[in-house]
Amino acid sequence: MSSPSSPRDDEHEAPGHAVLAGSGERPRPGDLVIDQDLGVAPEPLVGADTSTALDEDESSTEIPAGPLWAMKARRHTQWHLLASSERHQRLRETLGSGEDSLHVIDDGRHHAMIAHVVGSVGGDVEYSLVGRLTREHLGALQAGTVPLTSAFGEASEITLCGTAVEVGVESSNVFDVARYADSGEIPSTYLPGAPRLTFSAPLEITIY
């Protein structure tokens, strides 16, 4: 990982810098993550050069930035883009605590996004498991009829997301690391109930 005194911090200001996958260099907003074996960039790229906070006030939100931006970037319905007459009620909630904690935001009137923080590497990237649920399945989690440890059992579009940690940046600096067809493919150490992990190196991006 680059350090605060690295040449890149002094010289690289403009977005669009190519970061080689597996090099250990931390992408900045606007950088392109390149895999040399493929000759193409895995999708998605890493954010934009200017933080927008996805144009939605989050000043009262207690959900940590990593899982919050991952959920907002991956949801289908962007609340702030809806006409005021069509806006549903916003949802910001954390269920459980500690190793069981699950963060929730709205995704339209009939769905919600859930996220569980898996771990981090240094102070550079935080990894969150993100999925999409119907409001019915969310209700079962809220009522306690389905344990939080089984939250991803009914989820769709399950993705392990990385969020670049930048001081003062509140935007969608989110990149996909892995996708899972169902909960059976998710490593047990990534699920709610497992201890938060500290990785010694960035996780390999497996989405091409």
C-alpha cells in the first residue's frame, strides 16, 4: 500500500491513474484497476474524482461509511433521483450489534439493501457483504423470526464490496470484489456472526 510519503501522493493528483491488480497500490477516486493478464479493467472502476455523497444528506446516519456507500452504490432505486411526489420513506437501520450487526437501507418501496462488514486491510479498504432483500424478508429479520446470521439466506445480488477509505470523502468509492449466486457460496467467515477479519493484503478481485 502507498504511504502518505510515497511519490504518488506528491505527484498524482488527476484521476485516471492505472493501478495494477495485485500490486498493493491503493486506488484513489477515478483510478482504473487493471489486470495485466486480461488486458482490461474489471468492473466497476473506482468512483469519481469528486465526492458527491450520492446527493443525499447522511448527516444523521449512524451506519458506517463503508457499508453505507456500498449499499447506496448497489441499490436499484436512487432515492435522491426520484420526483418528490414519488419518494418512499427512507430507511437507515442497524440490526444487532458486534459480530452479528447488519446494516439496512431502502431500495424502493418493496426492497431493501443489507450489508455486513467483513473486515479491512490496513486503513485503506473496508470490505462489506451486500445483498438485496424484499421488504417481507426484511420484516422477518426485524421481528427476529429469522436470525441475523441467516440474513443472506434469502438475499439476491450478493456481492463482496470494497470501499476505499479516504479521509473526508463521502462518495461511492466502491468496487466489487466477488459475487455469489446464493448464500451457499459465501465463505462462512464473511457472514454475520463471524469475527471481523483483518487482511494482510488486498483481496483478489474475481469479477471479470
